[in-house]
Amino acid sequence: MSELSDLYQEIILDHNRRPRNYGKLEHATHEAEGHNPLCGDEISVHLKIEDDRITDITFDGQGCAISKASASLMTSRLKGRTLEEMRAVAADVRDLLTGQDEEPADLEKLGDLAALQGVRKYAVRVKCATLPWHALEAALAGDDEITTE
């Protein structure tokens, strides 16, 4: 493995072992659950939004290393961001995981989220990585029902 691949793998393992922003959020303004029936991942996303800004975001649930790490990386990156900034980051991650380009345009812009790049090689694992992001979108849309995306 290359040094960059090793670093990305370590970031994924670290966020899986020590997830950031894990737990329920009291007084959340938006919440949604995501469920991936293929591997049993269940991730709930909790947000507190004030004046078009994510003032707090957490997740809880259980799942594989990829879904947990993706949720941890997502919450770390989005806390304090505006909804417009969140949508831009979500679009970049969606492109990273499911885009047609062999290499996403700007991995540096993604920061630690770039660690998810290796997942795109494994179609079944892409659903694991995108699950927290789908739950985030459902929460913002006011859909608190379980999504199977």
C-alpha cells in the first residue's frame, strides 16, 4: 500500500475506534435514522440548527467500520458550518464516493473525508459510507423515517 492509502486506512480505523460526536443530542431540531439492510448498519443523525447554521451534530447507532467512520468524519466536518457549506461538502463527498471521474478533482479540499476515497472501489461498501449522509439529508428534509439508501 502507498503511504497515502495507509494514512487513509488509519483515519478510517481511528474514527471507527474513537468516533467523534457519538451519542444522542438533547434538544435536536432535526433527526433521522438510516438503515442499510444489506449489512445491518443503523445510524441516526441528530442536528441542532440555528440561523441556518449547524450548531451541533451527533450520531448514534451501530454499524460496520465504514459507516461509523463516515458518520464520525461527517459530524466533525459539518459542526459549525452553514447549511450552504454543508450542501457543498455533501456534494463533494457524493462525487468522491459515486462520481464517474477516476480521481475526484480536489482531495485536499475534502480534508480527512478524502479517506473515504478507497471505498468507491467496492460498490457494496459505498452504501455503508453514504448511509450517514442520506440520514443527514432525510433529517434536513424533515423525514425522520428510516431510509434504506
